[in-house]
Amino acid sequence: MNHKCKFCGKPASRNMQGYCQVCYRYFVMESKDVYDLPKYGEITYAPNGDCICPFCGKAFRKLGLHFYYAHGMTSKQAHERAGWDQNAKATNESYRDLMRDKLQDKCVVVNLLDKGQATCYVPGSSGRPRDKVSAMTLSRLRKNRLKGGE
């Protein structure tokens, strides 16, 4: 017998209280609520700071994968359909801060400072000669020099 989730209508097994696996985890295991849908073009957040999905009202720390797995659309498609700018923040603010700090540590400390020792500027170095600079870089340098001199 074919059972459907009582929330989203996707296939559900009998032993999950009438929910599909995703909704069971959301409602039963994590005891989360469904919120009112935001107005078109608005991003709203749950009391814990999670972003509310504009299509189903569930709140998640980040919506990108939720859009894909629950609604079958890419983040770009979901942003367009919800009336959001492409650079709209569809994540929990504390999560953004955590990821920014991790990225800062990884990029600056590990990649630039630790791994970049071999390429650091050395006082008295001749630098990169013109024959090693690409045509695109030379063109940009000329344009910048003209802008600065005006």
C-alpha cells in the first residue's frame, strides 16, 4: 500500500507516524515547528535564528540543500521564485559567522601565511619581470595607471 507524508505528500513508510523520512526527522526527532510563509521578496527568521523556507515554512540553519532536496530546485531558482536577490543571506547568522571564521583561519593562516612562505616578497628582490606578466595583467596595469594620472 502506498502511503504519503501527511505534511509534504512524498512517499512515507508506515513506521514513521505518517511522515516521510525528512519530515519525520524535522517534526518528531528535532521537534521543530512550521512557521507562516514569508511575504514575496522577504526573508524571515525563526526565533532561534534559522531561516524560514518561503515554500513550506520549515526553518533551517541554511536553506541551499533544503531547496534542492525538498523542493527540487537550485538555490538560484529558489531565490528567483521567492523574489530574493541572488546575494540574499538564506542562512542563520551565527552559522555565517562560524563559517567566516573557519574560512579566515583556513585561507589566511594556513594558505597565505604557512604555505605561502616560499612566495613571500623579499626586500631587495627584483620582483616579477615584464616577460613573466600576462598580456591581460599588463593591459590592466596600463588602464589603472591612466586612471590614477587623470
